[in-house]
Amino acid sequence: MKTIYKYLLIILLFPLIGGCNNEDDIIQILVGKTWKLSYIADESSPTKMYDFWGGNDTARKKSMDALGNTSTYTLVFEGTDLNGVVGGSISGYVTTTNISGKWNANKENSQLTTSDIKANSDGDKYIGTAFITGITNAESYKGSDENNLYIHYKVGQRSYFLAFTPQKSTK
């Protein structure tokens, strides 16, 4: 009886052992969901929000309240993989302005580039400006599955990333 259970356990584990790795499936990672910004971090302190406010607690609270709103800081990728060329259009909303443009990604080196980005100045000059700057200057992405996305960018010599999770349905 024990041998039957062992064989059954091995058979049940096959999907886990031989499961596919979505890390290289850019379309599955990026497309088909609305991404919601969680935070923006400096690469040197990757687990906490970068202090864009320079210690101004009133401005920080206002920015964080806007970040907590489900309709702000969103991003949607639409696109396809045609013969190894992966890309499409990108759209979203900051706090007071829309953002749109085009994107291309390279699954070999995780490079992500954007072009033709259109966005007016945002009402939140702290996170809003950083969000637009991050999308405009995107250099690479990381996403181990369709549940997290990190878009890396630089401003001068400083490296940042935008951390996203899929937006939860409000239905």
C-alpha cells in the first residue's frame, strides 16, 4: 500500500517538477491585466518607497493617499509576440493625467523600452512625476510570473524601479 502512495505522490508532483517557467513569457507576464503601482524604490534600498518628498510629511501623505486610490497609478500593456518581436501599446493613468505610448521587450536580456510616451504634467509632482519618468526611461523589466512586475529605469547615475502588482478586480 505504501508503494502505491509513493507512486501516486510522484505522479502528482510531475506538474510541479516539469512546470513551465513564465519568466521568459513576456506576453503572459505583461499583457491581459491592469498593473497597479505599489511603490517606487531606489535600487540601493529596494524594499521601501524612495523619499521623493525630502522629508515633507504633508506632501508625502498626500502622495501616499493618491497611491492608495485604485484608479491611480495604473498601467496596461497590450501587445503580441510576432516572430520574436514582442511589443505593442501601453496606456495608464497617473493621478490627473493619462499616459500612453509604445513598448518593446527582449526576452533574451529582459530589456524593456518605451517610445512615443505622451503624458502631461501630473497633479502629484512627487510620485506622479517619478511614475511618468520611470515609464519614459524604462530600461528593463523583471517579472517571475504574472503576479509581479518591476520596471527599472535611471535618472542620472541613480537607478530606480517601479514595483507593480495586478490590480484586484472590484467586482
